[in-house]
Amino acid sequence: MNKPLQLIRTLPDIKKEQPALAIRKVSKIFPSDDGYLNVVDNVSFDIAAGELVCLLGPSGCGKTTLLKLIAGFIKPSAGDIQIQDRRVSRPGPDRCVVFQEDALFPWLTVSENIAFGAKGLIPKDRLAAEVDRHLEMVGLGAFRDYLPKEISGGMKQRVALARVLILKPQLLLMDEPFGALDAQTREDMQNLLLSLWEEFSHTIVFVTHDLVEAITMADRILLMGSNPGKIRSEIPVNLSRPRKKESNAFHSFFRNLRSRL
Amino acid sequence: MKKLRPYRQILPWIIPGILLTVWFAACRFGWVPDYLLPDPFRIVKTGYIYLFAQADSGPYAGRFLADASASLLRVGFGFSLAVVTGIPLGVLSGRVATCRRLMSATVNGLRAVPGICWLPLALVWFGIGMRTTVFLVALAAFFPIYINTAAGTRQVNPLLYQAGAMLGVGRIRGIFAILLPAAMPQIISGLRLGLGLSWAYLVLGELTGVPNGLGAVIMDARMLGRIDIIIVGIILIAILGRLSDLLLNTTLCLFFKSARRSA
Ligand SMILES: Nc1ncnc2c1ncn2[C@@H]1O[C@H](COP(=O)(O)OP(=O)(O)OP(=O)(O)O)[C@@H](O)[C@H]1O
Ligand SMILES: [Mg+2]
């Protein structure tokens, strides 16, 4: 009787020290025409619970690959990925991805797409209400019965966001989710995500190649370089929130960051 | 739905109208002898007798129901066999590279054999009757169903699986929740092609001396020189084929969201 009790008592302390996500010397090698391609090369970093980290890097440097490794869609060639203290071996609803491209199910309506993953997790009598709540959260209440092909790109990304938020994941992996949107919609989506994040404090890994987006969103920026894909440097963003893109502090941070690319 | 302008509505009927007129004129003015091509009124009359007259009140009278149900049964049986083998095998070879390699040479080899070549063999194996026809129908319908299912499931966007996996869908549920719906448009076209071929091979199977069925009636009428019955039979097969295609489509749409929404 004594031992298990002790264990429970000490568990919260352990969790505090444990990062939400730990990447340990992870490499990913793809076979290619002339031998092999070292897409992710010996990458290590930690992310604390509730932290919003941006992965910033040029196209083709391995951002998507790194995200897919964390999601568990592909296995690292070397190294170890841990969430809390469990090793990632396959995909699961505790780590949800908002994909770079449209990955909604085209034969399901907006509300059915959002309900898809929640079916097994949320009791039937509460499911409809939860779906409605998430529809409203991303501002798509009027489009619940539309098919993906009938809504705009920005709306699709909002559906993609809602269908993972409904699972209440600890870790949100977002792969240039707003990359294909116009400036105004993109800013709206950033604000939406930030307000949701402030409310629910998920841990977020946010991939982007847009400096302004990274500075607007991130607690910390991980700068990636290509060939082979490495973390070149780690830059904390110590600007107060909400961040104004017009402010002097923002501008000087932007200039500083750009000079380091 | 948008209303079509009147001339657009009559457009599809112009060619059949002209053909019918020419046919009618050809018979009236004696351009072709009656024993080669009876005039349209005779066809309508024969059709009426074949469909609705009291059974046994004359040759072919009232036989339609018996013939049609015999034929439908054979098509239904053969087509169902093709579906229950073609779709699972198609999914397997669409998703598992080993299965694809295992089966592709065999399937392509068999597919290259014209269906009619199987007829003599089927007659030896199964004798004249139901089983030969069902075998031919199933064999013919299998290939388009298998090939389209394999192609459709193979081309499913891998992102959809990854999305499914992250949303907690396991492998088995993934087949029904993601794979089949995503491949549905191609599976449907395979099924429709297969059903069309089923009717073709039904007639082939029934030409071999079975006592009933629409194909048998046509063959029988040829021996007796009843061109009108042959034409009636052809028209009825066309109508039944079209109706069964509609039925297939409606059924799929009724049961599968993905079929309803792929249009
Ligand atoms: N499955 C794969 N097999 C072989 N090579 C791959 C595979 N996936 C990615 N690559 C290669 O890895 C490199 C990095 O790809 P990745 O998609 O991770 O880049 P990215 O940083 O996300 O780029 P972008 O900003 O354009 O999305 C590319 O050169 C790509 O060709
Ligand atoms: Mg990418």
C-alpha cells in the first residue's frame, strides 16, 4: 500500500521537470538516386508544456519530415523522440497534425470531418454539441453541411484545426497551416490560434518559413538550415503579447532575425 | 436544376427519330423484304404479346416474365460473385505491394484471353445451363471490378491515412472509414463496367441451348426465322441493362455517403 501512494505523490514533480516533447539526436535518411539523402541530421531539442515553438527554415530543409517523425508517421533512422516519458512509436490522437496540404476527407461534410476522430472518444450524446461548439470556435457554424470542395482554402484549414482541437491533444503539430492564405486571412487565423492557445495552453510546434509569422506567434524560434537539415540556432522571442507588427520592438527583432539567416 | 432550352431537349431524340422514320419507310415502300426487317408496328405488337399476352396462347406469348427472371438471376449471381471476389482482391493488390506483384502477371494474362474462349471450356466443365452462364458472367465482370478497385485504392492520397492514423483510426477500420470511401468513384466505375459486361456475357452463355432466358429466346427465334422476336429481345435486354445500371447506382448512393457525394 505504501509504495504506490508514494509514487502518485511524486508524479507531478517528475512531470514538471519532464519536457512535453524531447527530441534526442534524431536523424532521418531517405534513400535517393545517388545513395542517400540526410534530410534530418542529428537534431536535438526540448519543448516545455504549453510552449509555442516555431520551426523556421527554407523550403526543403526537412521541416515536414521532422514534424512527421514527431507525429509518428515515419520512424527516425537514429535517435529517440519522447512525449512526456513515452517513446513515440506510432501516430496517436495525443499528437495532432494540421497538414501543409488539404487533408480533409472529401466525402464528409465540414461537421462530419470534425466529428470523425472524436467519435470514439466522446460519448454519443455529447458528440453533436461538441462538434457544434468547435464549429463556432473556428467560425464555421454556417458551413456545417458543406463539403470540403465547396469551401475556401482558409475555411479548410479552420476545419483541419477544429477536427484536431476536438480531441484535446496535448501536442499540436502545425505544418505551415496558413502558408497558402492571403495576408488578411492569415492574420485572422494567427489571432484565432493564439486566442485558442491562450485559453487551452496546448503545446504547439508550428512550422513556417515566414519570419513575421514566426515572430508573431513563437515563444521560441528554432532556426533550421538545409543539407543536411539541422537546428542552426535557437532564438527566444521575448516580446510581450499581444505582439503588434507595427511596433519598434517587433521591427528591430525582425531585422535582427533576418541578419542571422 | 437549370432548365434546358427546348431545342436542347429534343437534340438527343433527333437521330433515333430519323432512324425510326427510315426504318418505317424502308418497310412501307418495300426497300427491304419483311423477312429481313419487319416494320416497327409489328415489333410493337410482338413485344406486347411477348410481354403481356396469356401464356401459351401462342408461340412466345407471355414468356417475358419467366425469361427475364431467369436471366436476371444469372446476371445477379454472376455479378455478385465477381463483386465479392473482385473488391477484396482489388483492395489487397491496391494496398499491398507484394500482393500486387503476386497477382498482376496472372490477372493481366487471364484478362488478355477473350471471354468467349472460356465458353467451350465452361460447357465441358459445367454443362449447358445456369452454371456455365454464371461462370462466364462472373469471369467477365471480375476484371473491371478488380482492376478499378486496385487502381482506386492504390491512388488514395497517403495524407488521408496519416490523418486517419492521427485521429485514432486503426488499420481495419481504416479500410472501411478511409480506403473504400476515398476509392469509391473508381470502384463505382468498375462496378458499372462489370455490370455492363455481365449482360453481354449473359447473352453469350444463354446462346448455348438453355431453355429459358432472354439470350435463349433470341437464339430460338433465329432458328424459327422470327426476326421480330429477335428485335424485341434486343430491345428488352437493352432496357433491362440500363435499368440494372440505374438500380446499382441508386443502391450505392443510398448506402454510401461517398458514392452520393462523388458526383
Ligand atoms: N518520403 C521521402 N522519400 C525521399 N525523400 C524525401 C521524402 N520526404 C521528403 N524527402 C526529401 O526531404 C527533403 C525535405 O523535405 P520536407 O518536405 O521535409 O521539406 P520542408 O522543409 O517541409 O519544405 P517545404 O517548406 O517546402 O514544405 C526534400 O529534399 C525531399 O525531397
Ligand atoms: Mg513542408
